[in-house]
Amino acid sequence: MLIDDFGDRLRELIRRIKGENYSERQMSLDLGKGKNYINNIANSKTLPSLEALDEICDFLGISIVDFFDTDFKGQKSAERL
């Protein structure tokens, strides 16, 4: 996965899991981060640490494996069991 693909993937998962009207700003605030935190990741200005990626995935209710699995379309892990 390329750096630009990482941001696109994050946006796709946020949209699919949280809904079209859920903003990157709101997710940043819900995570207890600065208002531009998720936007900077989604725009490939920065990449999260592995720990931060784990926190983002946990917030979305998915695993890190799900994040990188391009066949995974946003169904939360618990729903697939």
C-alpha cells in the first residue's frame, strides 16, 4: 500500500463505518486528538505510528489486518463472526 493509498483507505473506512456525514474533524476530536489529526493522515501529510493506527482501527471497530485488506469493505469485525 502506497502512502497516498493509506489516506484514501482511511477515508473509505471512515465513510463506510461511521457514515457519509461523519467528519474527519469529529473523529479527531472523538479520539482526543487535535482537530486536524485525521485530516493530516487522510491527506498523506503524516502517517500514524503503529500504536496510533491500532487506536484508529479500534475506534472504527476493525483490526489492523482489516485496514490493509482491500477486500474488506467496512463491515465491523464483530459483524463478520
